Amino acid sequence: MLPIAVLPAAALLLRLGQPDLLDIAFIAAAGKAIFDNLAILFALGIAIGLSKDGSSAAALSGLVGYFVLTNGTQAIDKEINMAVLGGIISGIVAALLYNRYSDIRLPEWLGFFSGKRFVPIITSLAMIILAGIFGFVWPPIQDVINSVGDWITGAGALGAGVFGVLNRLLLPVGLHHVLNSMVWFVFGEYNGATGDINRFFAGDPTAGPFMTGFFPIMMFGLPAAALAMIAAAKKEKRKLVTGMLVGLAFTSFLTGITEPIEFLFMFIAPVLYVIHALLTGVSLALAVILDIHHGFGFSAGAIDYFLNFGIAQKPLWLIPIGLVYAAVYFVIFYFVIKIMDLKTPGREDDEEEVEEETIVKTGDKYTDMGSLFIQDLGGKENIKLIDNCATRLRLQVADSGNVNEAALKRHGARGVMKLNKSSVQVIVGTNVEFVANAMKQLVKDGVDPSQVKTSPSSQVAEDIVEENQALGANDFVLPIEGTILPIEQVPDQVFAMKMMGMALLSSQSTEN
């Protein structure tokens, strides 16, 4: 998700620099530069995101791989343009090779290239091979992609509607990112800009059919669904769930982040989710029929709606459409929940409730939540890999059967997905990165989550001051023994020739 995270900044800069706003050319150029180099950003971001520890070495390898792949294929056929797909492929390959070879040990005479330094080398070699292959097989692949893109972009309301339905139906398994990448960054071309998002900001008057229809859904439809859940909740529990659902509704309206709401009913009421997907498709198709063109740099929330209002076509139409969608969503969700007695928030059976545990808090809510999540996931021994996207924890576990879904939801999870025996996703919300980092730190430190204790920062500060005051103003500590030599006299040719830079070495350290 790192490449996607930079798009709001790019869109903001590009819009602010336009003549109808600040009319400052260099600000617009700065935003355009980000869009022009999305392929590089994907190579870097995906390499970091898929590597086991988010290393900069993986990012460098992704960048090296991208340069080798793109220039290698174009040396074979100048018409080849892999665009964002080239960045995605390079990032994936670099991350896989980093995870496999970042700890490799080479013979002593090649020791300098061991470990992480080996990864850019092996990545460049792998991408040379791929460049040779893609140089000959990519042209027909590119023809197929162009044909599919031409059909979708030329199919009008039907193409937009199909995309809208698939976009929502693929979300539970994360495959919507693949579809989005093609439609938003690859399909269609206007003055060198490819994809619906890039073309929209490049001024293409036909761009936007794969973005416009999301505004009524994210700004009005799903917030209304959240209000319907509040109305359908049991009276004694309504106040308890109102704060959470109103917060999620506002997040969807303002930013267009909808997963926390969608995962509340996605698995509890699949019929509601299918209806939601169909309504999304209808909204996108309706926007095309009414010739409305709008776009976003991040998602279809109020921020992007107003930010890009000036370059949109008929954007005011989205308000009445959104209000109609709000009414439709509220009525459908309320009555389906009531008639089918769905266990949406606030409608759980009393016997399903579990008294909340008494926990020892650290003072940091993300550490507290992370420690509880680790316990709910079967303990740190059951956790193999912790990663996250925009709103979800993506976890590899030894056995998903040891994961306590009910406990995870009690402790703040919006939803839980067990994809298979070893893959689990926990929907947290927009603060997921902080929870993931806290969990990684707890696992790395080997801390037993059940034994997390309070450690007041004031006490830590006092200990540091006391330790620092142990030395007087005239006291000195010599941590090593020996004499200081000019680097040219060190009996080690690598250091003596300054191949490793400058250093201070004791004479004893050079004897072995």
C-alpha cells in the first residue's frame, strides 16, 4: 500500500498548482512528477511491503530490478511499455529474493557482498533473465492488455458497472488491488498518461468512469448502512455501538475508507454484501449514463470530492444521487437485518457476550491492543509473520485453528478472515500500522503479552539521570585497551588503504 499512500500528496500538489487554484507551476510540476514515476514508486513500495522486515536493501533491489527490466526489454523492442506492471513485477521479484538471500554467507574473499548486499546483485541478474523473456513474450501480452483495456474503457456504463461489482466482490480476498491497478493505472491513454486516475489529473475529459460512481457509495451509502445498524441494534446496546458506528460512518464519508464498515456485515450477512456490490456497480454505471466525471487521488471521500471539484464535470449531480443512495442503503440494511435477525453490532445474543478481561495497561493503547491480539492469535509461538495493509493485519500463523475470533472482536477487531490454515487477516481500521508495529516489537522482544507491565516514562527518565550522574565531570572511561595508530600503519591492508573509510582502532584489535 505504500505507493497508494503517496497518491493523495501527488493529487493535492497537482490540484493546488492548477490555474483555477494557486496557479503555481512548480507545485503542479511536483505533483505531476509523482504520477509520472508511479512505476518506480511501485517497485520501491512493493519491495518494502513484501520483504520480511521492510528493509531498505529490498527497496534498492526493487529499483535496480525495475531499471534492468525496463531498459532491457526496450533494448529488444522499443515499443514495449510495461508501465506500472513493470514496477509491480520488479518489486515482487526483489522482495522474494530478499526474503530468500538476505542472510546468505559467501566465501571469505567475497564476504563484502554477503547478506543484504547480495540481494541487489541477484535481483539484477534475475531481472536480466526476465528482461530477455519479456522482450519477446510481452508484446502479445501487451496486445491482450490493451484489448481488455479498450473494451472496458469503451464499454461505457456496462464496463464501469462490471468493474464496480467486481471491485467489491474481490475485496474480501484482496484481489481488488490487482483489478484496481490495471483500471486506474494502466487502461487507457491520454497524452502519455495511462489509467483512469492519471488521465483524470492529466485533463482527459473522458476520464473518471471508474471512480465517479464510488462517491455516492462511500460518502452516503455506507454511512447510511452504519446508521441502519444503529437503528436495528437492541435498545439496551444501541448507545454502546453508536460511538463506534458513527466514527466508522464519518471515516467513510470523509476519507472513503470503507473496509471497517464492510467487514461488519461481509461474513455475517453475505446477502447484504452482494446487494452492496450490485448497488456499487449500478452507481458507477449511472454516473457514466449521466455523463458525470469525477476522480480521486486516494479514495471517493469528501476530501477528494471537494479537492477535485474544480476539474470535475457535473460533480453536483453526485449529491442528490448520494442522498437517494443513502435512503436506499438505510431501508435495505435496516429491514434485511431485522427480517433475517442478523447479528450485526448491537444485536448479539446475550449468551454470546463474554465479560471483558481485566488487563494490565502499558499506557499505550496500541501496545495494549497488540498484546491482546497476540494472545487471541494463539500466542507468539503461533505467529509466523506480521504485516498490514491500509486497514488489515495480514498474518501468517502456524495454525489458524488456534485463533480466537470472538476474543479478537472483543478487543477491537472489526472482523476476522481465516483464508486457510496458515493465513489470517484481522480488520482493525486506519490505525492498523501502529498495532502491527506494536505486535512486531512485542514478538521481537520476546515479551509474554500476558505479563506486560506498566513502565512509567518518568521512572525511566529518573533511572537514566541517575546512571548518567555516576560519572563526575573529570572522570573518563576507556572501553578498550591498546594504543592509537595512524590508519596507514594498521596491519590490515583493507583498513590501511582506507578501503573501508576512516576508523579508530586499538592495536590489540588488529592482532587477530
